Amino acid sequence: MPRPLLSLLLLFFLPMAMQVQAETTAERADITQWKAVFGRIETRDRIPARSRLGGTLVSVDVSEGTRVEQGQVIANVTDEKLALQLGAIDATLQSLTSQLGNAEAELKRGESLLQRGVTTAQRLDQLRTEVDVIRGRIGTAQAERNVLTQREAEGAVLAPISGTVLSVPVTAGSVVLSGEAIAEIGGGGFFLRLAVPERHAGVLTQGAEIRIGGEGAEQTGTLAKIYPQIENGRVIADVEVDNLSNDFVDARVLVRLPIGTSTAIVVPATAISSRMGLDFVTVAGPDGTAQQRTVVLGQTHLLNGTDMVEILSGLQAGESLVASHE
């Protein structure tokens, strides 16, 4: 017999004579079907920092990527009319203060004359009324000044939340209106937002485990929320992920989510051997003999901590297998 043919026969029949070291059974198992989609990294809160005052934007102290704290001043807006109005109020207060001084002096003089019987009580009442009126006008002017001072202070644009500046759509020198967005700030943590085709809406389950990064990824997340409104034929869902990268907002991440289950015959990966491009399992016969059988393999699944390989053809559920070492 030619030597190459003898070597080939020995390679094929050698597993028949192997000593059985372990035994297992081909069994049916429920396999989770995974759907690969892309999710976007988003912040929980995206709130614009708005101007409370209309006027000219004199300074912007942040840019995209700047970390800010809640209440921090990130820009300043001024309205030149406020300065003019404050100047007018101050002039009015100065005039009223002078009038109050004169009125109080007249009142004091009238009280002295009344004690000597030179003037009447009616005249004295008129002087007291004039003093009270001027004091009231001073109080009104001071209140108006406080309002203008508060409006001027509202030119400081404050960060509404702690987080990262995502965008700054305006520049210093721009004319802005009251309520206009000066910057957009993202904060409150990061999560993944998915847009899943609506045909899978019925199989999505809140709380289900989600795999991040594609096939074989170790990082997992939890399907935290499924939104009831379908947008453009897609279901929106949020995924909670620990230690999610926050370097870039709106970055796309490959996500695999469960969309159903199927039944398949699976065997341990240790029961499979490969030679000459073919895959074999050793089937234990009823008389204790071992027989090599060619099988077609499917995907590998981690079931109960064990790597199990899906068998597409060549094996029936319930058949006994042996794991051998060549």
C-alpha cells in the first residue's frame, strides 16, 4: 500500500481507537437571536443656556468641549439703554433728595412757627404731606433703579446644568434676543439611544441584556426604556451601559440586541475536532464503540458558562458523544 494512502487511513481511523475520556449528549437548546444595530451615545440632558437679556453679546467664555458647572457664567450680554436709564434714575433720585431736604427744612420751620402761633396747623399739615410725597417718589425711583440693576445683572448667561458644552452657535459681538440660545450643554450622564426597525417592536423587552461592540463583546448593557412613539418606522429605545465612553457625543456604537429565540442542537466545543477542512464529532454507539461523523457547524454560543456549538446537520438530539484527545 502506498505510504501516503496509509498515512491518510491512519489519520482517519485513529480516532476510532482513541480512549474515551469524557461523555456528553447532543441536546436541544433555546438560542437567542441577536439583531445588530447602531446606537448613538447621547447625554441624558441637553439644555440650551439662554440669554435672559436682549442686547449685544460682549463675551463668550466657553467653547465646544468646555466643562462647566451649574450656575457658572459662560457669557455676558449688555444693553446700552439700561445704562442710560440708570443714569436718568440717578439724576431723578438726586433731585428728589434735594427736594426732600428743602421740604423737611420747611416742615421743621413750620413746627417752630406753630409753637409761636405765627402759622396754622393746616399749613403744617400741608408741609408734612409734601415731605411724605417726596419720600414716596424717592421710594418709587429706588424701586425702578433696582429693577434696572436686576435686568443689567441678567446679562450674565448662566450654565443651567453641570456638563459639557456641545455647541456654541453665536460669537462675541452678535446681537441676541431675550431667550436666544447662547450654548447647548449636555449633562446628567451618558447612555445609548437605539433606533430599531418597528418589525422588532413586539419582541423588545425592557430590562433585557444588550451586548455592546458586536459579536463576542464582553461589555453589556440593559434596555432601560422603550418609547411608545414610532418615528420614521423605527422604535426608539435607551440602553444603560456602565463605563460608557463619553469622549464624543452622538458617536455611533455597534449594538446587538435580542429579538427572539430559536431551537437548535448544540454540543460542547470540546466534542468537535477538525481535520482536512472537515468537522467531526465522535458518536458513542450502543455497544460502546465510537464512530466518527462529519457535521456542519453553526455559530458558537455561551450557554451556562460553556462554549456550545450549534450543529446544523449530521447529528440528532439525544445522541451520546465523547470528547477525545488525539
